[in-house]
Amino acid sequence: MDFPNGVNLDNCKLMGRYIRYFFILISFLTSAFTQAQQLWPKLIRSNGTTIKIYQPQVESFNGDVVKARGAFAILEKGSDDPVFGALWADARLQTDRTKRTAVLKQIKVNDIRFSGDTNTARVANLKALLEREVPKWDMVISLDQLEAAIEGSDSNPMTSADGLSTIPPKIIYVNKPSTLVLIDGEPKVKENGEMGVDMVMNTAFTIAKIKELYYLYGSGKWYTSNDIRGPWKYEKSIPGQLEKLDKAIKDNEMKELDKTALDSAAKMIPEIIVSTEPAELIQSNGEADFAPIQGTTLLYMTNTNNDLFMNITDQRYYVLLSGRWYQSASLQGPWTYTASDKLPDGFAKIPVNSAKDAVLSSVAGTDQAQDAVMDAQIPQTAKVDRLTATAHVRYDGEPKFASIEGTGLQYAVNTGSTVLLSDNTYYCVENGIWFEAFSPEGPWRVAVTRPSEVDKIPATVPVYNAKYVYIYDVTPQFVYVGYTPGYFGCYVYGGTVIYGTGYYYYPWYGSYYYPRPVTYGFGMQYNPWYGWSIGYYYSAGWFNYSYYGGWYHGGYWGPPIYRPPYY
């Protein structure tokens, strides 16, 4: 993500001298369950160093053990920039239900993470120090407030508290080279004055229309059809009306794309599959071929880039799409959702360093899934200059707003920007930064607080990801902000991470077209080293975003790419 002028990313490097401050931090964090939310954040000052503790989040309270996580910032004497981090801990309590209190008897620090730090020895030493020192302190916790915190928590990875959808998209299986072309609903055709041709506006693909014939561009070739749903055929020659568009696309490809990849993609003429609804493509190179996975009852399809398995025990296929598992008795469907903690036992036994070990991140209970869940909660932080940073919002006509169910918030519908209205103040999230204004058109200044009900935004609205953008600290000149991968569509769900909310959001059509975030259609795959990436069946040269005339403005078409931080 590129931040606007006036923003410098923090380096988030863990320094050895911070260790002596952490036992103070954990002591304060654990005892602080008794404090009301409005009292946060809390400051601790020690030897010129300031530790700022943000509201801890209780994950669970089972038996006598509390699980919690917390964010913090350390500002060392002489430094202008704080270092941000996160920690996870289990605390064992001795409870007195008559007095409605509990005393901390033991603590286990499960993890401490700083974005960008790789010194595991320092972290291990720090954890040992905390586990030794913290139980020596007398910490009394209010059971009533602890239980209230648990009831208000949406962070339990084994629940769907955020209301994400697992309804399967249209799943298409083919056994020959194919490309899935998504159109955002029924095709909307509009003149592109710059290129002198009519084009389909509500798609990420280049589709022109001349008279009654559609022209689709991909990987150096043009395909034609008199029905946008196909069948499509390769066209060796194109009419003169397309020459300007053709030249513009190919000139841009030579600048932006790898020539070897373009040449390789140009040799293939795939089948074109068009869908006007959310869909995913499963593709094999010829008839499906399978091989066993050692030590399991699983077979995996060897001639595909999809993550597709056959479980011998129940004779069912399992496929992983945008982090969600679907199963079927046939490759032709129908497909039904299977929770990641309800998969056959063999999935958790897939050997590390085997051909399909990447899917372990999507199998609840594995170390790889736990790492992915924790990575999804680490913020990327930035220091924003309050005097120079601003936002730019464009509307299609006068600003129009819709109410967000269950909140007092409203969101703008006729713009590609995220704009909220709360208590007569307008808020905008742009490039992972909160801005505010007294008018929907601005002028926008860096916000120092978020809308009060932003955490209540449901996944059923397209501005859901705004809740994952935070404000950590404020000075007269700077605001320290951050976002977790949820801002880019990576969410914790059922003990793993998934991509997208699973909901389809209707776009805005008017003089302009504003698309919304999507979950399916791009073959999103998660890798623990690279994060989320677009699927294999989109070879070079299929997306050409620059040729939509004057009516495509911002929003989302195709997912942004999220890479987890390294540790």
C-alpha cells in the first residue's frame, strides 16, 4: 500500500533494551481488565521510556484460564517514533465468586510479535522473563467486567462472530485450458470517447462491442462472440474501430508486463467462460489425475493448480477456494461448505514440505493455521503528518448515503471511496488512514478518533473493512495509524484465515461505475510466505484497467494483494 505525502512507515525493529520494560507491560495489561473502556489507552512511564497500553481483547474464559491479546507501543527516551507490537497470553486465575473477583496465579506468554523483527532468541528470552516475573505480583480482576469483556468480544477464532458468508459461489470444473471472465451483473455498455468504441464498463476485462458483436482481449489476442456468454472464438483480424484500443493495450503491456510471460500466454487459446455472478474455476490439464499423500487417506489432483483433494474414506472431493473448504461427491457439484475444523483427519496430517503443505494454513488446529491467524492480527503502522496528509473523494452527482443496519452510521454509495457519516461528522478511510470533515466533499483532515460505532459495521455492507483501520496515538504534528490485513480482505474465521466476506455487493451505476470488494472469481490462494495471490488461470495480459473511458473511478475490481509480515 502506498501512503500519501507526509507519511513515513515505522521500521518496527525490536531492540534488546526493550526487554526490561515488558514485565511492567504485562502486569499492567493483565490487571487492567478492571478498567472501563473509556479509560484506555493507559500510559506507563519508566526511566524516560513511555509504554502505551491499548484496550486488551479477551478471547476466552474457560475454567480458570483467560486468553487475551493486546497491542502496545513503546516510545524510548530521545526517539520520535514509537515501536508497535502485539502479544498473546494465557492467565490462570483463582476465583472468588462470592466477592466476584479473581487473582492471577500464573501466566503463559504464547507469543510476542513486532512487524519486521526476526530475532526469535530475544522473543524467547522475553517470554521466559515475563512468565517468571508476572506471577509475583498481586493482581485482582473483576469477574463481572471480565465476563462482560468476553461477551463483547468478536475475536474467538472458532466462531463466525463477524457474520462472514460461506455460501459457495458457482463452481465450474473444466478439463482443458480455460479463462474465467467475470462481469459484475448484466453487462453495461457505454461509449469510450477516448478509444472511439463502445465497451462493457462493469468488468475488469477489456470487452468492446461493435454493432451486435462483442470483442474480448486477452494475452495478445482478440476473441469474438455475438452473445457475451459465449461461445467465443479466436479472431485473427480486428475491425478498424479497435485498432486504437489494440495499440494502447499492447504498448502498455510492453511497459508493464514481462515479455517472456506474454509470449508464453500468447501461445495458448483457452476456452472463455463468462459468468455474471460470483464464480470460481476448477481446471485440470486433461482428465483428472490423482496421487496419494503419504500417511493420510487423501489423494490430491496432480494436473491442476487448484487445491483439490479426494478423501478415500468418504469418497468425496474437497476444494479450497478463497480460504473456504467445499466438498462434493462429484467434480460437477453440487458443492457444500465444510468448516476447517470439521475436515477429515487426513488434512491435518499432510506432511510439511510435501506438494500440498501450503493448505495446512487453512486447516484449523495446525501450527500453520495458528501462525496465519496471528499474522492476520499484526498491524502495519504509519506516522501521518496532520498538516500535509489529505484525502480525495469523488461522487457521481450529489453525495448519497445509506444506513448501516444495527448502527447509527451511514455510508456513501455513489463513490469509490469509503465515506461514513457519524454524529454529523463525515469520515473517510483512504490508504489506511482515517480522515474527517464537516462536509461529504471535504476538505479532509487527518482524524484523531474513529467513528464510535465503526466496530459494529456488519460484513453485509461493502465498507466492512474500515473497521480494521485504527488510530493508535496522536501528537500535535502526527497521528500514528495502522491497519491489520482485514483492511485488504484477509479475515480470521474458524481458526484459519479466509479471503473476502463472502458477500456480493451491488455496484453503483450512474454516469460512473463504482465496483465493490469481491471474494470469488480470482482464484485467491494463501501461502504462508507470500500471503494471498491471484490464481493461476489468469495469465499475463488479461487485465487492462486503463481503458475504461471516463466512467470507471476507483473502488475495487479484483483483490488487492496481502503479504503477511516476516518474523
